[in-house]
Amino acid sequence: MNLAPGHSKFKAARLTLTVTLVAAASLLVACGGEKKKGATQVAAKVNKEEISVHQINFVLQRTPNLRPEQAPEASKRILEGLIDQELAVQQATEQKLDRDPNVVMAVEAAKRDILARAYTDKIAASVAKPTDAEVADYYAKHPGLFSQRRIYTLQEFGVEADEAQKAALQTKLQGVTSAAQAAAALTAANAKFASREVTQSPENLPLGVVDKLAALNVGQFLVNPAPKGFGLVFVNAVKPAPVTQEQAKQAIENFLINDRKRVAVQDNMKHLRQEAKVEYMGQFTGPAAAASAAAEAPKPAGPAASGLDASSLQKGLSGLK
């Protein structure tokens, strides 16, 4: 049995039905537009094994950012990759590598991962699309991201300090009104620090930071805790860049539906755990071991940065350029 292709060049999101149809047509129609007699779903034979159009389409549908006109050429590249893959599979089978314990374990792990993802994808697909009222509510509650959006030029400092040094250094920084003054104060105190200037839009920042920056003027700064010291974020310059609700609509919808999917999957797994009988064995036996295992278990990832997809927002902003 042929394995589903997994070449790194062809992973990721689904494509439209148009792309699939174009790919299929390119393999079923002869050069010059003449139809093949007895059109087949077989794209190639490798020794006695067949590679089908369906296998090509499976990879093609997971190729990101592929335009319909690129499908025929992409299909040819995919087919060549599948031929190489099939040759390797045949050799692996002939050498009985499919019976190797590590290979068997890897195949089983891949199968479990695919099934688990299929289940969580099904749960995520059941969530409702946000209404216009919900989009408007989110827009109104986050002026720093939208109606009062600003592009920030920031000077970031990473300062090394122990607990005693933190308090002393932060006292010296009180009253400074520019990044240059902060650098001078840190240098005078023989503090170890690194500094860089960056330009950031609010959708690329954590939401809590956006709200704090929105309250600052040029020359003011934030102090952020760090494991081996602290960070400073100076506002060097700001440029107003407001976004209308219509421009932000797609980005807000994407965020809200993705967040709903995350919560739906998380709640479902919590319910399944409550209904299931889970017994910890061996070294994981006992309340302390179980608590430790639960603490170290991977948690569903929360929204990155503000939670907004910056690329979606930029599409809405295209009218500003």
C-alpha cells in the first residue's frame, strides 16, 4: 500500500476545488487539447506499483499559496517526488524495514496523530462564525488596535541585574525622558545591557502591551520583568494609523473564530478527561506524579501576540496605501 506523501514542500493549508480540477485536467488531457482514449486515474507506474492522480491531488491540496495557473507545473513536480518516494518505499519493504520496531512505532505514532487531529478538526469545524454585532463589539473594546491604532518606533533595552541591582537601577532611571538618557544612566551605573530600535504595529504586540503603550507619550517607557534582570521599552516616536471597522472586519472574524475553535477543542478534551477512567501506572503512580504529569502536559496554544492575524489586517488596510 502506498503511503500518503509527506514531502516538506507540500504541507500546510487546503486549496480551492478549482486548483484540484485544474490539476486533474492537466493529467487527463493530452498535449494540444486532444483527449486520451480511456482516460485513467493512474499518473505513473513504478515497477509494479501505481501512482494515482488522487495521490498528486492530495499533496496539491496541501500546497500553500498555489495559484490555479501554477497547478499543472506543480503537479509534475509532485509526481516526480512521489516516484522517488515510491522507489524508496519499495526498497524499504524489500529490506523488511517496515518490520523494524522503530519504524512500526513511528507509523503507529503518525496514525494516532492523524486520527487525533482529524477529531479535533471536526470539533473546531462546528463553531459558529461571529456575527457582525460581535465583530463591532470587539472593535469597540480594543481602540489601541483599531480606532486609535498607532505605529510605534520603540527603543528596547535588555538589562542584566540581580534583585538588589534591579531596584537600584530602576531608581536611577526615574525621570529619564529619552532612550539616550536611559543608556547614559545605565552606562554610568556599569550595568550590562543591550539595546535596539524597532518599529512595531500593535497587532504584532501582546494585547496587554498594546493597552499600556496606548497610554504613553513619546519619551515615556515601560518596565518589563525578566528572569535575569528587566526590560525597558521606550517610545521614540508614534504615527497615527487608525483602522475602520470595515478594514478590520476580516482580521477580527479570523481571530474570533480561531479563538472559538481553540476553546471548543480545549473544553471538549476537558469533558473527555472527566468522562474517561485514567489510571497512572509505574513511575507516574500517585497524586504527586499525576499532578506533575498534568502540569507538564502540553496546553492548547493561546492566541499569539494580540491574537490578530497581521496579514489579514494588512489586506484590510490596503486601501490606506
